[in-house]
Amino acid sequence: PHYLMWFRRDLRVHDNTALAAICERANTDNAKLSAVFFLTPEQWQTHDMSLTQLDHIARTLPILAQKLQALNITLTVQICPSFTDCIAALSALCESNNISCVMANHEYEGNEIARDEQLTKQLAKTDIEFIRWHDQCILPPQTITTNDNSMYQVFTPFYKKWRHTLEVGDIQIHTAPAITNNEQINLISSEFSANTIQAIEALCKETVHDYQQYLQTHECYQYIDTDKQISQARTAYPAGEAEACHRLTQFISDDINHYDVSRDVPSLHATSHLSAYLTIGALSPRLCYLQATKALGELHRNDGDNFDSGDNNDINRWISELAWRDFYRHVLDYKPELIRHQAYKHETDKKINWSYDEDAFAAWREGKTGVPLVDAAMRCLNATGFMHNRLRMVTAMFLTKDLLIDWRWGERYFMQQLIDGDFASNNGGWQWSASTGTDSAPYFRIMNPFSQAKTHDSDGIFLKTWLPELEPIPASILHSEDKMRKALSKNGAFADIDYPIPMVEHKLARQLAIAEFKKE
Ligand code: FAD
């Protein structure tokens, strides 16, 4: 027999559930095993995948191919513009290579689910098995439920149950064995495919190049230097699972012990910067959890009987962030309508009169609102493809509360730029910020971007890194809306600086937003 591993958002060999399962089965059945990945540029366009993320995938694939070679498995990378094309291409691959079993890991978004369901039917016609495994979460969707078996509506009780389940359970890291019966086979496939490392590299580069050309015709990329953005992202995120695992180990040994206090300071490199790897599956979330709990265990040994696993705020806080990632995937699985742009709290779709002011949106996008923290964050995103978590909340709240612009516009823009763009986490984060989602905080708790800057960037280091024109202005002025207005006005002390005055008055905008949410 001949089996096929289909890689999607799981670009790694370590702890890859489907890969481990199919390797084991191939060895038991004395079967051959091949692997495939489809580059789907048209589908990614409709999903608003960012250039930095596509480039990250493209850089990861040759490394994955090399890793697979060590297991005696050849990876074929094939261009297949849309998911519909994938169905035909996969069926053709199975037919021409006599494949009787395909395995993959689950994806939880709408088009992905529809594709897999269609493919299951298609392959069943010729008795080909298509088996999917849960792999993206630490604990799979539908395993953490309330006593009456439904999904938790808010995070905290979900987290308690999630943590308890993990503490009493036993999570496994899967190891994929090398395939014994493989003279390495090249799949018979279409002309738009590659199966040597060099050919994969070339095909991936060409795909990135074409995608970049396509994006440059878009209005929302006109002010972005895409070459620079890619090169920043390449420096910040070297590709491959070895790099991701190394980064995880370093974070746990050097930084996790300051996480709780430093994670909200955007000028520090205090968070793990692992999201880009987790999003494309170059890193296993279970490995993250296990390494963090191992670090807790070591503290336990040092502290003896006095230790309680709830004691370490830093490590526990980081573990809870991993739980947020699971939470939003479980939410998406529970409410698939989220993929169709619906609000989690349906009533807000009817009630809130969102603004669609193109000019205001452009000012936000380009970092020209006159609110330093918002502008610095947006310019950082546009330049690097990454934004710090606190700033994602600040910029999202500014768009949805101060400008009252529909959260869906912001959600889409983040996907277009973020290297770690991920539907579930992004949608969850946006709806949380817009008070249309799963937050337990009331809608009137609106972040003031000036006081946020004062608390989390007190010396203005982050502000001045991304807004060098503000260098001469003291932080005490940058952190006050009134002082900024005065300083930048015609006769103000910094009137000659080329920087806009704040485009809205936060106090007033806040009242308007609250009134909008309050109305019957
Ligand atoms: P760390 O602080 O080191 O956290 C470790 C890991 O936990 C992260 O890598 C990530 O996988 C997960 N995580 C942390 N915070 C969250 C969170 N709030 N929700 C879900 N998972 C979390 N994260 C994405 O991965 N992709 C997105 O597209 C995305 N969009 C967001 C949009 C908004 C409006 C907001 C408020 C948050 C969004 N987040 C998103 C969550 C969070 O901002 C990033 O995961 C985090 O900034 C990544 O940095 P890090 O890897 O250093 O995180």
C-alpha cells in the first residue's frame, strides 16, 4: 500500500499528531508513505493572508522537506490556487499514485471544513480513507464544557476547567518514526509541483513574488514598503521548527520569570514571540504547555512542600495565554457563524450603528490619528507584520470605540498585515475589544490611549521608536491629550513638528460610544 500525509497548518515533524499516526500505520502495514503540501494563493487572497505569513510558510517548507527526508519521506509541494482545486488535485494524486489512505490534522475554519467534508465524500467513492486528527489545540474543541455539556461563554471558568483537565490528565507528545519501507518516492503529480529541496525553494519564492505583486495593487498596501516588511519579518522570525523550539526553550529559561510584570511593556522583548510559529504549526502548543509546566515543577522541587502550582504568577500567566488560544478555537468550533462575519453577541449586529468612514479608517491604518500610542503601534505593524498584545487591544478599542468603526474592518486589516494572523485568535481579540464578543468586562470599560501610554510606555521609548518626529516632545506631554493639543497648536511649543493633532476627543468619543451601546 501507499499512504499520504497532507500537511496544512502543521508544518513540523515534532509532535505532529497526524504524521505520527500515519508513520506508525505505514510501518505496521509495510506501506510506503509520501507527503504533500498545497500552495493555495487564490484561497489565501480571499482569506486576507498577509505577505509576511505567506513568506514565513514559504521559508518553512524547504526546511520541513529536509526534516521529512530524515524519516525517509519525500514532500511534494504543489500549486493549487483554491481549496476547490485541492479537492481535484488530491483525488488525482491518490489515483495516479495508488494511494489508499490520507491523513491530515483538523482545521476549524469554515472553508477548510467545507473542503475536508467534500473531499471525504469524493475519496469515499473510491474507497480511500481520509482520516483527520485534532492537533491545533492543547485540548481539542468540545472537550472542555460546562456541566450541561455546552461551551463556556467567558474565559475564566473555561480556564479553570482546562487547567484542571490537564493537571489530572496526561498529555502525550507524539514522535513520528522513520518509514522502513521507503525507497524515497516522488509522487506523480502535476507540472506545478516540486519535490526536491531546491525546486521547493524556487516554487515557494515564485509564489511569494507573485503574491507581493498582487498585494501591491491594493489600496491598503500603497503606503507599505513590502520589501522592507518581508525583510524585517525574516530577521525577527527565522523559519523552521528547530528555531521555534529553541526560542521556546530560551524563553522558558530566560524570560518567563518576568512575564507577568513585563508582558505589558511594548518596548521590551518580554513576550515569547512564538505566535508566528504556532499559527503555521511550526511549533506544537502541547510542547509549549509541557515546557512551562516542567518549569513550574522545577520550582516545586526547589520549594518543597510549601509550593502550590498556583503560586507562580509569571508561568501561570503564560500558560493562561496558551489557554486563550485554545479558548478561541473552541469558541469558533461552537459558533461556526463567526466565520461569516457575525458578532458573537448577535444583538450588537442589530443595535450598533457602526461607522464606515473611509478617511478615519485610513488615518487609523496608516498611523496618522494624532494619538501617539495608536500611531506608533500601527506603524510598527505596517513595518514589521507584528504588534504587541497590549497595543492590539489599544488600537482595536480606538477603532471600535473612539471612531466607532465596524470591528470587521479592523479584523480584516490585521489579517492582511500580521505574520501571526489567525482567524480564531484575531476574531476573538477584535470582538473582545469591540464588546461584541466573549469579554466579561462591560462595554463602558474603554481604554484611554493616553493613559495606556503613560502606564506601559512611561518614558515614551516605544512611541519615539516608531514616531521619531516626536523625539523633541517630553513624555509628560505625549501622555496627555490636552497637552498634546496645546503643544501642536498654532502657537504651541511644538507647532513646527509635522504630526497631526488628535483626530477625536477621547472623552467625548467615549461618551458617544457608551450611548451607542446603552441604547435600547
Ligand atoms: P505571548 O504573550 O508569549 O503568549 C504565548 C502564546 O499564547 C502566543 O504566542 C499566542 O499563541 C497565545 N496567546 C497570547 N495571547 C493570546 C490571546 N489574547 N488570544 C489568543 N492567543 C493568545 N494572536 C494570534 O496568534 N493571531 C492573531 O491574529 C491575533 N490577533 C489579535 C487581535 C487582537 C485585536 C488582539 C487583542 C489579540 C490578538 N492576538 C492574536 C492575541 C495576541 O495579541 C498574540 O497572540 C500575541 O501578541 C503574540 O505574541 P507572543 O507570541 O509574544 O505572545
